[in-house]
Amino acid sequence: MSDIRIAVAQFEPKDGDKTYNLSVIDKLTSEAKSKGAEVVCFHELSITAYTFLKDLTLVQIRSLSEKVPDGKSCQALIDIAKKHDVTILAGLVENDDESLFNTYVCVDGAGLKARFRKIHPFISKYLASGDEYVVFEIKGWKCGILICYDNNVIENVRATTLLGAEIIFAPHVTACTPSAMPGRGYVDDKLWQNRKKDPVPLRQEFDGPKGRGWLLRWLPARAYDNGVYYAFTNPIGYDGEHLKNGNAMLLDPYGEILSEVRSFEDAITTATLTKEKLTLAGGYRYRNARKPELYGEILSAAHQSKTKPVWMKND
């Protein structure tokens, strides 16, 4: 059973500036490769940026969109993967002629390996919902993808795991926004602007319930309950008008953090994943103990899906 070394990245994107964002992806991929990474993953819509899409018209979003895998950005990503001899995962706006999607792709030097379209794309009414899960292989490992809010719906994680995923790539643009939960909200811009002179107040905010404290309520649970590795990515600094706390991390099937970024800068962190943990984990035993005949009809009962975070209710 072969191990695999994965890097998770965080960086501050520029709205709509694909050339710049791809240059950062190239730079961080080079750094990850120098540290032995075989796979490098980036955050949701890392090629275009994310939050600013909420204010764009259909024409504007369409102008940002591209074909997968024949568009310039996807081809550039393949070139970067080939140059560094790694597998790369990153996000962009996809146009398939009929609809636009928040899409996350996996490529290597040979081309496209996988594509996943976000199931809960609430940021813009012009983005269509994906309608399928994806499981694919990287170096003998079965991998799945769930984008940001998709991970909040626990059925998505369980379904992806039951399809065979051993690693779930979870690209996000999240945290530091208002919520009904106590302690949540925006982080004061003054703390970000003063981060080099006085980093402690910003670190306290990022580590509290607005950021890392919230992530650690559920990321370890998803990994633990399903007995899978989790590769979480998130921007650092501003994505659009929203300040984000980064904190890219890798978690094992026990729900333990293997490695995480503790920086206000563009950065990566790496960890080696071992197959042995997959069957030693509690989640593996719990999956085998399931009795779907008891709850299959309950879980598949008709339901009207509603996806809208608190911070968008007035938009």
C-alpha cells in the first residue's frame, strides 16, 4: 500500500485576474514540489476568485467562464502540473454552452483527471447546480471532491465515501462572515491592515469562533465519521470584500490534524497519507455497521433543498 504526499494551499486571490492567480498557483506548486508533494490543491474558484461573483451580471460571469478542459486556464493548469510533475486541483467558472458552473478540476501533465460541479452554488443565481458526485484515482488512491457548502450537508460526504473515496478534497471560501451561531461575524479590517505590527489580535480572531474554532466543529467530524482523509483549502486575506482566515489543513481518518497553515501569507503545508489508517479508523467500522434497510426511505424522502447563508439573506 503506497503512501501519498499532499500539499494544501492558501493564498489571497485577485478578483477576475486569472493571470495573477495562476502565477501564484505556479509559485506555490513549485514550493510544494520542493517539499516532496505529489498532489497540490487550491481553494474554491482559486483561478477567478469567488465572493465578487455575487455582484456580477450574467454577461460578466459568462465572460469569466471557460471550457473544461479546452479553455486557457485549464490548459495553463495542465502546463503547470506538467512542469512540476505533480497533480493539481483548482477551481474556475465553467461554461458548457448551456450552463455555468462553479467547477473544481483535477489535472496532471497528461490532461484532465476529474471535474466536479458544486452542488450548492448559492453565490450567484447564474450558476447552475452540479448533479453528480465524482470519485477518481490519484496514484492508487480513490479521491472525491466536495466544494465548500457541499461539505455542510453530511449526506454528500457519506455518499462520496460510499462510492469509494478515501480522500475528500474540500476547496472552500469560508468563515469570518455572520451566522446565527454565537460568536460568528466579520473580522475588523483594521486588524488585517495591522497584522505585521501587531499580529496577536488578528490571530485571536482567526483562531476563535469566526475562523478556526468553527472549522474544528465540523471538519474533524466529517473525516472521523466517514473514516476518510480531508484536504481543506481556503483563501487567506481578502476574497472580494470578505476577509478570510486561510487555515488550509489536512486531517486523517481519526479526525486528527496532520498539518495546517498558521500564517497570514500565501503558503502551503504538506503531509503524508498512509492507507493503514483507513481501516483502523472508527468510521470504517461504522460504515460496515450500517443498516440501510432501517433508514433508506427516510433519507431518500422528498425534500425541497434550500441553500442560503445568513450573510446573503439581504442580497
